[in-house]
Amino acid sequence: MSHAATTVPGHDQSHPELGFIRRYVFSLDHKVIGIQYIVTGLLMALVGAALATLIRLQLGWPERTWPLLAQLLPKGYAGGVMAPEFYLAVVTMHGTIMVFFFMSYVLVSGFGNYLVPLQVGARDMAFPLANMLSFWIGALSALLMIASFFVEGGAAAAGWTAYPPLSAVATAVPGSGMGQTIWLLSMAFFIASFTLSGLNIVATVFSVRAPGMSMWRMPLTVWSYFIASILGLLAFPALTAAAVMLLFDRHAGTSFFLPAGLVVGGRHLTNSGGSPLLWQHLFWFLGHPEVYVLILPALGIACDIIPAFTRKPIFGYRLSVWCLVAVGALSMVVWGHHMFVSGMSPFTGEYFSIATMTITLPMTVFGVNMLASLRGGAIRMGVPMMFSCAVLALFGSGGLGGLYLGNATADMQLTDTYFVVGHFHMMIGGVTLMATFGGLHYWFPKMFGRMMNETIGKAHFWLTFTPFFIIFFMQHFLGIQGAPRRYYAFTAYDFLRETRIQNLVVSSCAMVLIASQSLFVVNFVWSLFRGAPAADNPWEATTLEWTTSSPPPHDNFGQAELTVHRWPYEYGVESGDRDFADQRVPPGRVPVTA
Amino acid sequence: MMPVARPAAWDGGVCPFAAGWQRVLMWWFIVGDGLLFGAFLAAYGYARLIATTWPDSSVVFSLPYLAAMTLVLNTSSAMMASGVAAARRGAWPTARRWLLATTLGGVLFLGMQADEWRHAIAAGARLSGNPWGDASFGAYFFLITGFHGTHVLLGVLILTIATARVATRRATPLGIELVGLYWHFVELVWVFIFTLFYLL
Amino acid sequence: MSTQTSVFHSSTVALLFAGLGLGGAWYGASIVMPSLASRHGAGIDSMLSYLLVTTGILFVAGYCALAWFIWTGARRRRIDQRLTRRRTEWLVSGALGLAVGLIAEGGVLAIGMPVWSEYFDATPPADAVTVEITAQQFLWNVRYPGADGQFGRNSAAAMDDVSNPLGLDRADPAGRDDVVTQNVMAVPLGRAVRLRLRSKDVIHSFFLPNFRVKQDIVPGMTPEVVFFPTREGSFEIACSELCGLAHYRMRGFFDVLSPAAFDRWLAEQATPTAGGPR
């Protein structure tokens, strides 16, 4: 092991004669693990979408009864009417599943595992065994989370932010019984899984890049995963600590988050000395960087798709990298903007407000770079490109919404309203969702050796992006009208009477959005078996994964020596009958421009 | 877009700082684990700031005893460094002796920690409250020292395995070095806990 | 492979973005906030108006630029220009980033901060009406100090949901004239309102949409808000932090009355027959 610095991981594991179990179930291959993560995440997304359906049915048609749902879910829909406690459990689990088990799995762990080694020219992740463990711990955590629906009292119902005392006192809300405990345990497993995966990505980028793959030759996708993984490693410990402490409060009699003198439902509690605000600080110290953990890879993916479809190098590559670094750093010091009206000192509030607004600078620069990459290009509007434009559009409108919420004065009226719901669905909901669809269409041929169907893909885009935009754009304005979030119905208030029509429109669009995902499922499954066979480089792209076969062999690049000669955006050059040079084309054949 | 001059270490093909992915992984693990302790300590600091009756640790606990605990762990950590150096030289029998001594240091520390808990519990300290003041004091004491103790316990297990592997000639210098990194980290965290929880 | 796409198809995508940008702005312009009824609320509304105008312009401009680049790009066979000089890249993106950053930061510093400090730094005038609100699942306990201006002692230990929800100490003379109601409160026009907020169980948030007042009530803390109603009327109190099953109907009433009507109302509440939930 004295030559550890130069060993290439995965190189010694290329045994083609592995059995089915070792190859597809307990696989050490980063590509298989990546696909396992993606499939798990997509299945969880279906659960999350089903929960969203229940939410929107309730909010769109609050007076109706649902006999069919009463038969399917007798506990949640006694008499055909959704029970408020079931509604809260559904809202909580929708948020938790979508943020942690869909977006994190598909986008970060899934695409991250699949793409990072391929794009840096490694034979596998740095530590394949930890990678496999990461997936199976993650699968366990997802199962545990689903299982919490079936325990006494139902799933956790204190919101995905799990603010104590609601989440700490078992009698405060039905879901704070066993459901909340399982929620916390599942999160602990999730963090363990995510940490293993993140450690691997960081170590892979750091230490096993191919010869010639300098930092300034890494695609923006790799950069975004590198920074997102570091952010995750730095931020998640705060949630781990908070989760451990909350478990102690719930089961061991401590009072970390519980002050003296609580009287819950007529029962006097004996706790003393804690502070519910402490949980909020710890939670958001994770929570804010976590949204960047999700959104940076989405932006990175879009930045790699766009040049392949404009046939032009990305605009401002290095500037974009610096923006990612700056945003990552800033995201660690702005968590308090989630707590402007929490009772935190107003001076602290102003600090967080000013700090948050500085994020506008790097994020705008990044967005302008993406937009300028389209300018003057010869655009081919393939399905991945359509979704990448949607990433850019949602990133723009969601980012502008951030100016309201990061501004303490405006946030006083808007916090905890549907403005927040609309904002984060555009950002960590929409930017990531569109990047997921774009990325799946783009890398599907590499993963499975077959193309996805373009016509269904285009129909799916129209029926996904349009309703998505309408739903969450309108929700911003529901918030401006004052509609608070996590309401079971808007019928109890006079000032919310006028939101009736908007909620109806939002719910109708949501039904279209959710129903149209069947197009994607059909396309995915059909293309898996019947799609047109894919060439090695169907999009005429430049990064390393397109220089190997589709799908790549176990050791990614075969026995051939792998040397990187140029940056990843060598489009628009003269190279025989091609207008691009992939990263392995030596400088003798096509001049290196970066 | 000409690349600027930079050290060849970052050009790919080799690991920067000639570290190898194992060390990189270990460093980042330590950063993350350190931040976990950081979060617990920050929470403790927050609780202490809002508390009105925070007890004086030097009255509750015996500082000479704690100094002895610190010394034991420091010594153990120093012996680990000698063990790593011996393994790097290939002096395996020496390495084995140092590792054994390191392990014993860890066990001794755990014993002293357990004794301190026994004293505290006998004096009436519980997770839900304590005789000296703010209820959080006892809770954070058990939480933080317990979490650190778990790390020491884990370290002792790893050290035992490493010693056995040295004895059966299956260990590598790198492996021993990684164990050493972890053990030094556990010792370093204790210094922070000692300073922030017991001394301040 | 399938990398060539029709100009028509690309153009429809361009039109989609342009349409969403313009349609979104049109829709947004038609939305009105709950009618304003407080003095500091005017500042918050001007903060929001500033943001709606600036971000509205940026939003429409961004979506139209996106649509324009797609529209023209779809008609182009060869790219215009391959690489931009790095200095140009930094200048263009940097200038735009700086401009948007200044819009954002300038809003906070020039408009937001004065409003924020006026709201939080306000020392309550001597004649302010002090009201204590104690939130619990799922109602608002309201207490006025009565003629002596002193709240009587109370304690968590004495709280009982049926007979004594606020845990009042009946022996304390300062508490004899305290006026207690549930979910209904009134204030006189022309005087500042000073609310002392407490919670018995979980986190609630006291939200008066028309007054632009929203304050989380974290148990264990006693935040205060001071504001100045500007017109008479009957308004609603909502809870805006998830507090449990009936969070969505934890409704209260906040009436701004003429001084004479307020005195009459308070006297009515003080008689044992009146009061209680409305």
C-alpha cells in the first residue's frame, strides 16, 4: 500500500464473471449504485406525488367527500372526509420524501455516483464498499420512513422542519407519537448514507482524477457535485446532533428543546431549561446549505447539457465555478433568514438579511452565464435542452422570489405563507425536477444503451413544465394575499375567501401535472426495452463519459489508456466532419482552447 | 482561456499532497465528525447563555481527576504516534507494543470516565435534572461525555483489531496511520470538551 | 442521431417562455394584499411594492431574453461567436450581477432597514393599550390589565383549561380588575397597541394580515409587538406557525373601535355575564 497515492480504485475489481447478486444487487460498481439510487428515488417520487394529490384534492375542493379514498384509506378518510391529522402527516411526509428521498437520492447520490467517476475519468468511486453501504443504508432509511405511516398515530405530522415542542411532546399532535421517532431514526440513517456518499464524491474528485484532468478541466457537473458534497459534509452534522437531542427529549426525559412551564392539552410537563429556538438554529444551519446541496447539481447538469445543444462553449466557465464556490461559502452563514419572526434579536435579523442578499451577486452571475450561453448558439431543441431551459427559467423566477424572503422587512408579511411554498417549489422543487428529467433524457442512452422517445418526451415537457410554473407562480401570490401554509382548509377565514378560485386553478393544474408523469413512466419503461439503440455519443458531446461505450464497461473505459487534453466545452471547432473535440482528443489534432 | 501555472499535483493522475484517497476520506470524515461535536458544544453554549443557574463545573467535578483523565488520553495519543512511526519503519514488533499500550490507555480512560459517571449519578445527576442547578447541565454532561466516550470505545475496538492484525502480520503502515488519525482526533476533541465544558 | 429539431418546435418553446413571462406579470399585477390598517404596515407595503416592481421588470426581461435567444438560436445553422474574451465575460455577468445585487441589497438597506428599525425600536407611548395574548392549542387567551394598568400574577402550575386557563392567582389584588376574553379583542383607534405574546404549549404565530403584523410565539419567550392601527374596523387573527390539528381554524377577532366604543366594550367584558368565546 506504499503506492496508495497512485493506485486507481476499481481497477482491481474488474471481474466480469460476477454473479447476478454481486453485479446488480450488492454491486460495488458506481454505475449500478447510481442507477439503484435513481430508481429508488423515482419510486419515492411516485409516493411523494401521490401525497401531493391528496393535499391538492383537499385544498381545491375542501367541501367534497371522497368515497373512493374512504375505501382505500379508511383511517385517513373516515366518512369520506380527510382527517386533519392525516392531512398534516401527508404534508410532512410529502416534504420529507421529496427533499430527502427523491431529490437527494436521484440528483445528488444517483447522478453523482453515476457521473462523477465517469466525468473525471476514474475507474470507480474512491471507496466502492462504502458506496454500496451508502445505498443500502439509504434504502433502509427510505423503507423506514414509509413504514411510519402504519404505526399508531400515523406518520410524523410536525412538518418537515419538525419544530419542537410540537415534534417533542407525544400528545401535541397524533403524529408526534411513534411516527416522529421513526422519522428521526430514518433521518439518522439517511444522514449516514448521505455522508458515505458525499465522502466518496469528495475523495474521488480530489484524488482519482485521470491524468490531465486538472481542476480547471472538470465539467461544471463535477464542480457542482464536489461543492455540494463538501457542503453536505459540513452542514449535516448539525441535523444529526439536533436529531439525537430530540430523540433524548422524547424518550430520555431531557429538556434540550423544552422550556419550563409547558401545559400541553391540559397536562403539565415537568421539563425545564431548554429552548425551542435552539432546534431552529441547528435545523436551519443544515437546512439552508441543504437546499444548495440539491440545487447546485441541478444547475451543473443544465450547464453541461446546454453546450451540447447550442454547439457553443459555455459562457464564463471559470466565473461560474467561482460563483459555485462563493455560493457554497455564503450558504453556511445565512440560516437565520428562515427565522426572521421567530423572536430572534432584530439586529441578528438585519445581519442575516444583509448576508442573504449578497448571495444575489454570485447567483445572478451564474444565471446570466447560463443565459448568455444560449445567445448566438445554433440551438437544437431536444428534450434535455427543453428541460434545461426550464431549469434556467425556474431558477430565474425562484431566485427573484428569494429577494422577498431574504429581505426581513418583506418577509415579516410573507413568511410561513404560500409565498414560501411557491418559492421553494420553484427552486428545490422545480429547478431540481427539471434537471432530473433533463438529465435522465440526456444520460439515459449512456446508462442503458437505448434512446428515450423524443415525441413522448416533448409532450411530457409541455404537460409538466407549464402546469408546474402556473401552480407555483400562483402560490407566490396566494402568499401575498396572506394565505398561511400548512392549512388544512382556507374556509375558516373571511380574508382568504377570495383565494378560493386560485386554489381551484392550482389544484386543477396539479392534477394535470401529476397525471402527465405517467407519460414519463411509460417512456422510461418502454425505452428501457424497446428504445432505439444508442450510439456511444448520441448528443455529440465532449465530456469523458461519451468517449466510452453505451453502457460503459465495468471499469468504465476498458483497457485503453486515458489522458485528458482539454477543457470540457470544446464546441464549435473544426475537427474533420465534427464541430467538437472531446476531452481525450490530443492537442495535435485540434488546438486546445482551454 | 490559457490555464494559469499551477502545481502539477492538481493536474490529475496523482492525488494532491500525495495523500491517497484513503487519507482524504479520513480527513473529511474527521471534519464531519468534528462538526458533530461542534454542534453539540454549540448547543451547550446556547443553553448556557440562556440559563440563569448554571453550576460551576469545578465545584461539581474534581479537576485533578479530570486532569489525570486528560493526561491518560494524551499519553495514549502520543504512544499511538510512536506506533505509527514504528509501523512506517517496518518495525512491526515495536509497533505492536505501542499499539497495545495505546489500547490500554484508552481502556483506562474509559474506566475513569465510567467512574466519573457513577459519582455523578450517585450524587443525583439525571438526564432530566441534577442537584446543582439548571436541568440542562446534567443533560449536556451525559450527552457530550457519553458521545465522546462512545468514540473512545469505538477507538479501543479499532485499536484492538489493529493490534491483532499487526500480530498476525496483516496490517499495513497506511492502515495503522489511519487508525492513528482517528485516535488523535478523539484526543483532540477531548481537549475541547475539557476546556469548554469543565474549565470555562 | 436525433439532434436536429424543427424550427417550428423550437419557436413554440420560445413562445411558451415569453408567454409565461408576460402572462405572469399580468396576473401578478392584478393581485391585491389584504387592506392595510396599520401605520408601520405602509412601510412594509412600500418594501413589497419596490420588490414587485423591480423583480417584475427583471422577471419579464429575463423570460423575454430567454425566449429571444431560443427563437433566434433555432434559426441559426452556425454559431455566431465561439468564445468570449474572459474580461468581457467578467464585465457582462459581473455588471448584471452587481446590478441585481444592488437592487436586492439596496432594498434591504434603503427601504427595509428603516421600516424594520421603526417597528422594533419603537418605545411604546405612555398611553399605549397593553394586551397580553396567551396562545394555546387552539385559541387565543386575551387579557387586559384593567384600570390599575397592572396584570395580576399568574403561573403555569395553576393553569387549568376549564376553570383557569391563564393560571391566575385569585389572591393578587392587581389581578382583580383584569379583563379576560378568548379569541376576541378590541383596541381603541388613536392609541398604540402593545401586545405581550406568550404560548402555553407549542409554537404559534400571531398574524394580523391587515396590520402586517406577524410574530412567532415560542414557548418560554415573551415577545412584544407595538403597532398603531389607522382605521376602525373588524379584522381577523390567524395562526401562521403549524401548531397542530386545528391550526387552520385558530381564528380570532381583532376590532378597532372608537375610544368611546372601546371603553363600553371593555366594561361589558368585565361583567361576569359577558366575555368568553364569541
